[in-house]
Amino acid sequence: MTTNDELIQYFGPEVSKPEITSALNNLLRLYAITVEELFIKWEQFSQNERHENQTALTVANIDQFKKFLQAKIEKYANSVGDRSFNGGLNNDSVSSSINKKIRPVRVPNSSNGSMFGFSLQKSPMVTKKRKVEVKIEHDKSSQLDFKSEGDNSFNYDTEVKSESSVQLSSTSSTPFMSNSKSSNVVSGSILDSLNPQNMEISQGLLIPGENPKQHIKIQPYYDPSKYKFRTMRQKLVDVSDVLDEQIEIATKLIQDHYKISPTSFGDPTIQSQNEVYAVGRIVPDSPTADGFLNIQSLSLETSRIGGVGRRIRLNFDNIEEVSLFAGQLVAFKGKNANGDLFSVKEVLNLPYPDAPVSIEEDIINYKELLDNNSSKIVITSGPYIAENSFDLSHLINFVERINTDVRPHVLIMFGPFIDVTNAMVMNGTIPEFPELKNQPRTLDELFTKLIVPILKMIDPAIQVILIPSTRDVISNHASYPQDSFDRKSLQLPKNFKCFTNPSTFQLNEIYFGCSNVDIFKDMKEIIKGGNTSMRNRFDRIAEHILQQRRFYPLFPGAIRKITIPSEDRKVYRHISGADLEVSYLGLTEFVGNTAPDVVIIPSEMNPFARIIKNVLFINPGRFIKARGAKGTYAQISTSCPSTEGDSLTRLDGDEVLYLHNAWKRSRVDIVTS
């Protein structure tokens, strides 16, 4: 495929004009980036111009786009010094079957196709301490509702996080110093809203001092014992079983949804003149493939039953539009006429999962709990300290506003609370804390002596849910899926609940799905078709999540690397990323093949709230920026459920069941932290 063909693939037919083609080719040569990377930056430029759709491809707009790229380079150079352009612009950096019936969430006519994790004994994770020089690259998102400023990347020496026995060196600086790079934006300012016409922001709990009442009932829907496995002990046989079973489950879904006879499925790796249906996983056509893939470099990996696990190259010449990614479970109709490749004639999309419903009795009970008022939920995502200091005043001020002004019923806090890749943590340059009588000696004590006292300041009437990150310094479980924190060992009060990563739970009738791995940044799509590429990238990824029925469908998972300089070459070492525990990927599936009402996936991309297939997708954004500027959080206000009026949708059937309609009843605000 020529460069001009790639430009048409990503930017659409408008790019075929000679003056547009020439201008974009000049940008590709000038900045030495790929067509896909140029398109991602064009999307970001378009959104910064506050257009609902993409900015028109005109010579004048491309000139402005060039200025936008130049400004990005200059800003990057000012913040990190002498670095290459690619270092600042490219993004080359980085369910289990639960034998517990979901109640009151019910799913009509659904079958549980989730997989089982393998039962292994729990043992502590042991990691090593090492000293390296780091160069970590971050990427900024496109297709967002508003622009979020912050540093893109940074350099520092690192000391990779270890077991809690690591000793912390200290300096004389104080952690409560004010940060000169804090944003001038007023905390609590609403930056953007989804469904602002629904309601005014709910008032939340009663005023401080009145008798508290539990307005929100929290019900988790996962088996905590399945997350107690030993990490970094994967067996190839277990990995192959899980990956194979994923394909078989997808085959059953396709067969039932499209009413296809089992005899119509065939082995796509065998030469035949007959068309067959084939289900498998998208993989690169070369085991050494690295970086961005294209539509000509893909193969289909079959299951043991469907093709003895073999792979066959794919040909999409007969397909006009498609969006694919590595690890995607797909279903095709086509034939392998010459034995070398499978020519795809039709793409069969996986069906979307069912929506959760509740019985009438439960809806009435939840209405009484809320006293016929709306609910308020606040969502934050770490890190909660900046890269260049241990200034905790921002978190303290936030807790004060939560207690006095915001007053939510529930506060959901995602880690990392202290990031293992934080420059000061990795360097071991932890400051001394004059406020503390005994200085922290380990990373665990760093959290319990600094963060826990602030968390305890949260009003006991507010229920708090903590969801870990694989980058949390206090987590002994550094792979995904991830076990929860231990509330008792952290000395947290009873209004705190520690959930796993990912986790599914109910807040009254609303069904939440939460995952703390950045799929919106990690997923690199392979797109064919102008109309497909013109759609919002985050909408496409959200649809993939729903169709794949997993919170992180990408495989293999993305990684973050550090660059270790040497005399003759660069050496890269992995420090963080998705860190998939493949044997237990069943724990990352939707429970009961049911789509949550609300999916929360924090991302380093700009914050957003979107409605995809009647599901609310929310990225609350980062609580604090790398250099200490104010970040964002998300706030959900949902009207009280009622069986009267059109608040809920009643389903026909013998039993009275209601769809929750959270996407219609909720207002979501992105707020400055």
C-alpha cells in the first residue's frame, strides 16, 4: 500500500485532492511520523478547535495544523530539554465463571460463557531492586471533549519498585510545600458535561452533623478467592487452554446469534474452493512484528477444534470497512483457495451483551433508600502526588471539598495512590516529613503514614471504594487481573471497601464495571475504510470492549519501556504496562455476559464521558498532572429510579423486569480537581 493509499484510508476521500495530498506528505516527511500517527494528531487538533466533527481538510486548516504540531514540539522541548521529536509525539511507549447468581441484576435469555481461573495457592510476590536510567514516553489522546494540559514526558534515574523491604533514602525537603506549577483553574470548576439537561447537580448527602443514613447499597459481583493466585507463575498449558477457550466461546456466540449450522464452520487453514465460516484471533503475520500493524500484515489464529491452532494469513480485498486489533476475537466468511491465505468475503460482528435488569420490588426498595432523591457518585484516578514533590495539599483540599461541598454518596478512587514509576520513588529520593515523628522506612509505610491519614479524614457517611493499580507501591499483586488491597492491614475504617481490578458491583440498581488498565491508550487499531476511520476513536474502542465482553481485549498487552543507554546500542527494559496474567484472563470478562450500565476505565488520555450502545463509558482523567498541575475527576448524578413514568423501561414477559436506563437518567460532569 502506497503512502497516498494510507492517507485515503485514514483521512477519507477528501485527501485525494492534489493540494491536500501534497500538504500531508510534506508533514510526513518534515516530522518523520507514520500516517496513523499523523491522523491521531489531526484528530487531536480537530478536537482542540472545538468542532463536533473533524475539521475540514483544507489547505488553510492544514497550515493551522502545522502550527499546532510546531507548538507541540516547542512545548515539549521546553519541558524536557533536548529530545527527539518522536519522543514527544509518537505513542510507541508504552470472567471468570462465577458460580454466584447475580441478584438483583438479572439478564433475560442469557448464558454464562465466562471462563474459570485455575486454583493456585497464594504466595507473596518477590521483585528485585535495580538502578537504571529512564526515558519514559507518554502520549496525548485525540477525539476528546476538551483539551487537558500537562507534561508529556520526563527523564529521570530510576530505582524500580520492590517488595516492601526497600529502604527509602531521604532529603531535607518538606512534602507539604506549595507547587509552583499548579493550574490557575479553580478547583471544582465543571469543564464539560454529558446530559446536562437532565438535572441540576444532585445535593448528595445530608448536611454535616445530621444523622447519616445509608442511601446507597453496595453489592460486589466477583469471587475474591479467585484473585488469590500466585503471580508470575504462568504455565504454557494453562495459557493455551485459556486462549483456546476464548475462541470456542466466541464460536458459540456467533453460531447462536446468526443461526449458523455447526457444519458451516470450517478450517480456514486448509485449501478449499468452498466458502466456510471461521472464528479465531487476530495476530500479526510474523512473530517478530513490532509497532503498528497494517491490513496486509494480519493472520487468523484458530482454536484446536477449528484449525488445530494453526495460523493463516488474511486477505481483506473484498471488505470495504473494518476495524481490527491484535488479540481481537473475530468471525469471517470466506475461503482459502490457494492454501496460502484466507480471503475474507464477510465480517460477522460479535453480538453485544445483554443489558442488566431489576425486579420491581428491588426498584421500590432503592427508591426508598434514596428518599426519592438523586444519587451522587464521584470518581477519581491516581496518581495523587506529582512527579517532582510529595506535596499532599492538593489531596487534602480535595477531601475537605468532598466533606463540605460535594458530599457524594459514594467516592470511587482508582490507584495508583503512589506510583511505582514516580521519579522520586524510583530514584529513592523520598523527602523527610517533619510532621511525622517516625519517618517511613518502607514503601508500605510511605502509604500508611502519608496517604491513609488523609483518607481517614473522609466523612464516615461517605462510602469509599478503592480499586488498585498494578503500579501501586503497596500492591503485592503487580499483574492484571489484580487482587484487592487489604483494608485491615491499611488500617482503613469500615466505610472503605477494597475491590479487585477489574471489578463489577452494584450501587443500588446501577451496575458498574471498573477496570484500571489503560485500554484507550494501549489499543492500536488496524482500520480499513474511510467512514470507519472518521468515527471517534474512543467510540470504536468502547464498542470493541462491549463486543469482546472483556475489559482489556488487547493481546498481547501493551508495555512501557525504559531506555538504558550503552556505548553501541540502546537497551530497552519493561517497567510497567498491562502485565497480563493470561491464565486468569477469565477474571477480566463481563460477569454473566452482561454489559454494565456504567463502565469506568481511567486513562492517561484526556477525560471524557460517552454513551455507547446505551452504556456510559467514563474516563475521569488524572487527579494531578505529572508536574503538579490540577487534574480532573468525574461526577455522576443519577435521578432516583421509579416504576412510574418513563424513568425505567419495563420489559414484556411473565416477570416484571425493568431496564435501568442509567445512560438517560444520569448527568456526568468532568470537574477540575
